[in-house]
Amino acid sequence: MATRIAIACGLGVLALSAPLLAQPGETPAVRAARPCPGDRETIDALKAAISHVFVAEPRGDQPELVMHVTPVRIDDLADAMLVEIARADALADPFRMYVLQLYDRQGALRLRTYELPPSPGLKEALANLWGAPESLSLMEASSLAPSLDMPVIDTPRAGRTDEFSAKTEHPFPVNRGGAIEMTAGWSLAGPVLEMTDAGFDAAGKRVWGSDEPIRFALQPQAPDVRREGEGLTIITTVPAPSDAPRLRPASEGGGELVIQFTYWTSTGQKIDTSRKPGRDPVKVRIPGGTPFPALDTALAGIAKGERRKIIVPPALAYGATGRGTVPPNATLIYDIECLGVDNSSQSAPTKSPRSAPPPGLPGNPHAPGPPAPAAPRGDEPIGSPPTNGTPETPR
């Protein structure tokens, strides 16, 4: 019989609506108070159970929410996951992001949360990269601020590795929404994950949060991710309607796109954006109208209404020299939304300046040296970094 776990909000206590299996000589209450062991097997099992997509149905004035939990590699911070929560009608713009960690402390399993560095550019750049967790290994543990810490209880029983609960043992300092301290909790029972938090003012009055936890249901779905050669990664964050016009293949002449774009370095340095007051969406010809061929590849087949997050490694962008405000050896992250597609032009396809394999790539295995970055194409409407001035949002 599965244990139904409910976490009380505020300063209340954890309550279990069905007794846990007790060891001989133990009462359910004693058994319930025992923490989970912090062994490797338990940590791996809970990471696997949490690392999914979860959806919370609308409730009252709360819209439908989507939560992605993705394992990430962060040096000096083992067993970390990135949590991203967005409205279902605004998936490309999550309103909450933080790092979650499972760790062992003196034989007991604990759950800790960390806030990302206070750089809006970094959060915007990392948003929606759940489909390519290898691209999220760029954060440093020293840049993360610990926020909450809680013991994990309810040791998984025989045959069940997807049940746990955790709650803060005391209020933690916070400065959000008029609250000076907060409590929080997580629970997982099979395919249902529940979260709760509450903030309190100096008088101890709750100023946000609810007695009823937000209930997320597991939604098995494969992320729409396309990986090309040399590390180019394309994630569809907002799919297009099924009947939307789609960009014609480059081999057939390509077409013209109307787009909104923003791009950053992987450290959160915003280089340029069309999404600013007084600036209109831009038109760009595919192929040949972007700064380098990797973006032509990344935008292949895009449709009106579609939005993509694109990770371009240095070798496919501005390489070891950089350009303008793009520093040397910078990985670039693009957020591109397609507002229109025009395939009417019959002009011949533009030949990519990297159509032949550069030294060191397959097809020329005996040539020495690493692949050279593509030469920038000039002052294109999308993505050409300013050659003077400062980036929009330095980290």
C-alpha cells in the first residue's frame, strides 16, 4: 500500500495519512521519524525519481504550471539538479529557477536548495536548457547561494524507490514578498510530487503561501532536442501549430524569416537582442543571412510560431579571438522566435563558407590542427555583436 504524504504549510508538522512499514519492535511514529540513509543507492534512486517533467493543473487563480527537474554537472557540487518552473502558456520564460542537491550528512540524506547568481542574464541564458543538460555544466558551485536545507525522511520500502518527503526544520531567512523568513517542503509518492512554501513577516503572520501544497503530476515526455556536429544543440521550447508555414530546405532555396532574437554568452553576458523598446523584429535570409553557418543549420525547418534555444560552441562561432563584445572562446546561447516565414523567393541557395570540411574534421582525417571557427559574414541583422560600447547585461 503506497503511503500518502501531505506536508503542512507554515510552521506545522509533517503528517502521514497511512503508517509506514515498521521494523520489528518499532511503532509507526518512531519509524516515520527516521531519516533516509545517505547512501549512494538511495541518492541515485531519488534523483531518478525526481528528474522528470511535472505538470500542476490550474487551481483557483493559479494557472497550469510546468516544472522541469534536470541533473546537472557542477564542479564541487555533487548530485545537483536544476529546477525550472514556468506557466504552461509561457514555457520559454520560466519564472523560477534554482539548484536542488541531495547530499549525505553523517549518514542521513538531506535536500538543499541554492539560488542562482544574481544576474538576470544568466537565468535567461540557462532557461529551457533542460533538454541539453550537458550545456548546464558551466555554473560554479562558489557562485551559488545556499537557501534552504531539510532532512529527507520516509525510507523507500522494498520494491519502492519513488517515495520520500522533506521539510525545513525551522524557518530560513528570506527577503521576498514582504516576508523575512520562510518554510518549505517536498514530497513524492509515485507519479505525484507536492511542493509547499510559506513566507512570514516580522510578526509571524503568513504573507504568502498556502496550507494546501501545489500538486504536480508526472508527465513523461521526451524533450525536442536536435544535436548536430561539433556540439551545436537545438531545443524547441515552444512548438509551432501543426498547420504553420515552415521554412523551405536550403537545398530548395530556403526562405526569409521574421524573428525576435536574444543571445548571450554562457556566463550570462547579454550581447544583443531585438526584444527591446523601439526595436522591430528582424528579417533574415536562410541560408546565408546569419553570422555563421551554424545558425543556418540551427534554424533549418523552423515554422511560424516556433521558438528555439540554440547552443553554439566557440569553434562554430567566434572562436579563440572573439568579436566585438563577444569574448574569446565564448559559447553562445540564442533564443530565437519565428514570427513569419516567406518561401516565395526563388533565389539560388547561398553557399555556406564552411561547406567543405575544415582541417581536423571527418573527411580530411590526416590534416593537422583543430577545426577553425567560421569567418563572420559581416553586419547581419541577427547576432552581429557590437564592436564598441558595452554588452547589454554584463554579469
